[in-house]
Amino acid sequence: MFDVFDPALVADPYPALARLRSCSPVYRVPGTDVHLVSSWELVQEVLAAPQTYSSHLCSVLLRRPDGSASVLPMDGGGTVEQVLATADDPTHRIHRTAVLGTIGRRIRALESSVVGQVDRLWSAYFSGEGGDWAVDLADRLPLALVAELIGLAPEDVPDLLRWAYDSTEMLGGWVDETRLDATIGASFALHAYLADRFDAALDRPGDDLMGELALAVQLDELEVGTAVLVLLQLVGAGGESTAGLLGTAAHRLATDRCLQNRLRAEPDLIDPFLDECLRLESPFRGHYRHVGADTALGGVDLPAGSTLLLLWGAANRDPAHFEDPDVLDLGRDGVRQHLAFGRGIHFCVGSALARLEATVAIHALLTRTSSFRLDSPEDEAAAWVPSIFVRRHSRLRLALDR
């Protein structure tokens, strides 16, 4: 029996996921209609059949006080609009087109902003002998760039960060019952904030993503409510994936002095290093799919209306696809085949920006130090957010040698 909410899986889920992948790659969570899909082959089978496996987010796993799993409905019985990452074609294509063109055009222009933000955060929090890389850089940097991309005020970033993390906490399943109302409230607060800013953009569209969406509304290509929900999803998810990558990369380097020195000597290896970090610690541990019709997967019958949780983190370490999957290999062939940014029509629209931010930040960490390590005591320096949805550090205290 596999316990999806076993506390031991927070620090290191991969031995348990390997057993699950080997013994039961399509596993029904006891007491629920949710199945975990953990092998590379079966995850690919699901992704190749969107007509059977919808991206609609209809329900999520939630941890009960006794540690068992329950299911929380998320779609209001079909009344909640699905957008971007949770939408299916042709609706998804409309949303993606509205967003991707703007992001693609602005990536190069954002490079100086990324460098400036990293410099600012380094000066503010890492000018001494150490700092908390997770709290003071990995969390702050992505939301600052997302805000700039969308067209939101820099002074609003702390609120955006709080609302975004609180909102996605519910998707992580570990939210305590006493926190459930707070996470729902954060989502409503973020929605109200974005609706207010978007209303202003409709009168005077700016040269930013919000302005582009406002123009799409004026051309009757999008509804106002849809545009606001797209912005909500970008804020909610835009910081998580990059923060996860930034934390994982720094943690890996902090515990491997030889790897640090190699990347200092060969900075071109930062790119494959980041891909291996993405593969080994997928920032989103998985995504949900809704089963639209009775079917079977891996010999397991799946009734219509049931839910799948595709485990990117398990599939990315499947030895059937990656040789020596638990090893960080800077020369690995086909490393960009990993699923950390999704696959197919739902490939992450912000992946290029995430790579840019991580490249600049890790380059700064390497070039502004002679070495760095986990702060003392090491067993308390790093901690992961308890979640079945994201893989992100809640703290990562580093000691720096100049």
C-alpha cells in the first residue's frame, strides 16, 4: 500500500515512488477515485489521448486530519470555467495564443530586468556571509518578473507572493483544515485584485501582457472573466516552477563542492545542469487529468468521472527511459525530454523565462562566491514544502565564502 501523504515522502519521495512505479504504475488511492500514474510509458499514453483524459481540474486530493486521503471537488459541478493549463482544445489554444505571443516577444527585453532583480536581491540579502536562498531569492525573483511581465506594480509583489502560495497550498493536499478557509480566501483576494487591475487596463491598455489581454477582450476574442482567470493562473503558477528550480539547483550545488567548481570553470554546463535539476526534482510533482469516458490504462479499469494524478517526478526517474535515472549527469543524451515543464499542448508557457531566471541567478551565486554550503547545522538548513503538487523549498540557508 502506498501512502501519498506519508510525511517521509516530503524530504525524499523517490525510493517510494520507484517501488510504486515498479509494482503498481496505475495506483488507486484508497478510499478515492484518484489514480496515481507513475511510469514514463503510461504518462505518455495519457498525454497522447487528450480526448479521453481531459485537463479539466475537477477534483484534488486532500489530506484528512488522520492522514488518510479524501477528494475535494474543484469545478463547482461543471460551473467553474477552465482556462489555460486546465482547459482543453480548442479553448486552450485561444488562451495559449493570447499569452505565448506576448511572453515570446518580451523574453529578450526581460533579460536586463532579470539581471537587475538578481543584483538587487543579492545586495539586499546576500551581502554578508549567508542568507536564505529560498525565502529571499527563489521566492521573490519569479513573482517580481511575473508582475513586470503582466504589468503589475512592483510594490504589490509581496501580496502577490503571499496570495499565490496560499492559493496553491490547497492543490498540494497537505493543507490543514484550519488553513482551508485561508487558502480559499487568498484565491478570492488575488482574483479581486487582478479583476480591479484588469478593469483599469480595459480603459487604458498598457504595453504588457495585461494590455494584450485587454485588447483581446475589446476585439471579442476573450471574455473579461476569462482574461482575469488566465492572469490568476499565471500569477499562481508562474512563481512556483521557477522557485522550485532555483532552490533545487542551489541545494545540489551546496552539497557538491566538485560540481560547483566544475560549473565555475565551465559555465556553459549550467544549462544541462538546470535540465538535470528539473528532471531530478520536477518543480511541479504532478498534474491532474479528468477521465471523460470508461477506459483502461496499464490494465487498470478507469471509470468515467475518475481522476488521474500524473506524477512527473516519478516518470522523470523511470529507468525504462533514463539510464541511471537517480544520477545527475551533465552529459546525458536527450535530457530535455523530461516532463518537468509538461508535454505537448500544455508545455509550460513560461519555461523560457524560468530558464533565464535560473541561469542568471545560479551564475551569480557561482561567480560571487569561491564556495558555498548549507549553513550549520546542515540538517536544519533545508526544508521542503509539504505538498503532493509542488516540489519547492520552504527554507534553504546557505553559508557563503567570498
